[in-house]
Amino acid sequence: MKEVINEIGHENVVQIITDNASTCKAAGEIVTSEFTRIYWTPCVVHTLNLALKNICSPRNVETNKTIYDECKWITEVHMDAVAIKNFIMNHNMRLSILSKFTLLRLLSVADTRFASIVVMLKRFKLVKRGLQAMVISNEWASYREDDTVKANSVKEKILDDDWWDKVSYILSFTEPIYDMIRVCDTDKPCLHLVYEMWDLMIEKLKAEIYKKEKRPLSTRSIFYDVVHQVLVVRWTKNNTPLHCLAQSLNPRYYSDAWLLADSKRLPPHRDGEISQERKTCFKRLFPNDDEHDRVLDEYALFSMKAGPFEYLTCITKMDTMEPKSWWANFGAQTPLLQTLALNYLDNLVRLHVLSEIGAPMHLSTRRRNRLTTSRAQDLVYIHNNLRILSRAPNDVVNMWDVGGDAFDSMEDVGFLEFADLS
């Protein structure tokens, strides 16, 4: 990472984003200690995925007994879905019968994929009618199965309305988390949106749980308390001063339209936590006393809509104009704050690094960081050996060169297909 930062210039790097493994955190701390203006940020998508796993696959009964007791039913539903999927997908005849009743197949989602449990259950919900039609069909009844006990168990589960109600409940209360994963798992800048999205996600999740339990919001739900605890713990580990700074620089959060939409909302300069973290960022990013004083003055003008920000057009566009465009149009008289906003509302460079292996950067882009560890190791092995072969004097071998020293990316080649590697 340090080599890449030195190559492109540390002033062009806003943050380093990795997953939350201890080795990645340690590497990020080493880099940020040398380049004080660069922040290490845990991947919010990875954080949300870990939260989903804590909720949907609780483990370690001794240390998380409350979580396990309240959430183990989700694991049981998931295991039932896996058993049904394996029973049908692992036999050609049963798969052939299913294909007569639905065009969609049951998904086999690797654990490395984000929200794998939710993705699997979503597909189950889509093929529910086909599954039920299959198990009550003549083909299913006439097919002589060696394991009749398991076949009957699968039939009973597929026809069990209570089981499907649990599937629907899991999908409804995890949907806000899943939606936030989909929003953040893109190449569009979203650092300035994460803080608000996390709050809205928890509010929507609470509404779904209380709706299912048919209880007023003023009462206590043990299940919601457990889920909320998991999300708060994960947010605490993920949240950095950078999120609060980006929130503070988004003009939308100072607009009347946004503030009046909810009486509980406060502009960032009146929020205690956000203000404290923003001041921490300012002190770190502007160690020079004169620049630090200037950026504080500029922020005061911006947050209070004073000076160059007091004009009607400037204020009315706060809610409707894209933040980066707003700063480009109205921030020229506050140059330090404008430069900061343009950098953090549209990150210049984001390094996504695979944990557990030293993968070359072009193998660890957002599209390919969902590879399993073993397959990624195979790709690294092949790539490195092809580069060694490419330096051989034989012209025929040189045709095998993959990238060479000037290799940049493979973003224009589309999605890579999985291969059976020995």
C-alpha cells in the first residue's frame, strides 16, 4: 500500500478502505502513522455483512447467550433452506422435476458473498409456488426415492405455512440492512451518506420488527434490543471521524427541507458527536495553526449560511443539487473547505485490499474481492508465474505476458468466469 501511495502521491489519497480483519487494521495504522492526512476506514459493506452474520448465524453460546437464544430460530430456518436446496440440487432427477414448475433455480451462495443467507432466502421466496407445486405433483409422488424419510421431511417443510412466514419475516427485517449493502457496494462515492443511512436503516428495521410483533414503539422488544445491540457494536467499530467530517460537509444536511422532514434532526454543527469528530479531523488535516484557524472560520460561515453562503440560490440548492456540484458552484470563497469537500464527497483514490492474501491490486477490485480465498490464491499463483515466464527470451512464451510491469486494471474486460483450477 505504501508503494502505491508513494507512486501516485499521498496528497491524492483520501483514505484506505479494507475489510475489518486485525491484520488489515494493523496495516492501515502503519500507513496512517506515516501519512498523517490519510485515514484507514473499515469497509462499511463488510461491516454490514458481519452484522448480518451475527444476527442470522449466531455462534458461541457462552459469550453471546442472549443473542444466540433470540436469533437461533433464524439459523434453523437457514439450515432448513440449505437442506432443501441440497436435496433438490444434488440429484438430476429432482432438479429435472423442479425445472418443470419454475424457470429459476435455487441459489448456492458462497459464504464469502455479502448477505449470503438473505440472497438464498430471497430466491426461495421467488420459487415458493414452484416448490409447492413440485412436491404435490404426480412426478414427485411417482418418483421412487431411496431416502423417503428426507423426501417427506422436505415436502412437509415446503408446505408448512409457518416456515414460510419465518422466511418472510427474516427478509422483511433484514431488508434495510441488505438495501444499505447494495447502496454502499458500488463505485459511487457514499462516504458522506453513511452516517445518515445507518440511522435510517436502524429505524426501518425497528419498524419492521415492531410491526411483526404488533407492539407500540414505546414498549420494549427483546428481539429488537438484541439486533440493535449487534448493529451498534458493529457501527462503533466501523465509525471513524471521517464519516462525521463527510456528514458535516454535505450541504443537504443544513437545508430546511431535510431538517423539517423530521423534528428529531439536527444540522451537523449542532450534533455533539459529529462536531467533536469533525474538530478531530480538522486538527489532523490542518496541523498548521493559521490554516486550522482559517478552516474553522470557513466552516462557521458555511454552517450558519453566512457570508458567501447567505444568498437565496445558494441556500435553496443545498437540498436539490448534488453535493460536489454545490461546492464547485458556491464554495470558491472558502478554498480550504471547498478543497476538503471535493475530496471527501468524491474520493480521489480508494484502495480495496484483500485480507488473508497478498493479492495484486488488479485481482482485488470490488468485482473480484468476492472470490473465495483458495481461488484468489490460485489466481495470484498463476499471475505471478505468467509474469516470470513473460520475461523468458522465447518469443512464443512472451505472448503469455499478463500485464507486465505497466499493468493497470482489467475493468474493461467484464466479469471473469470461474474456472476449475487444479
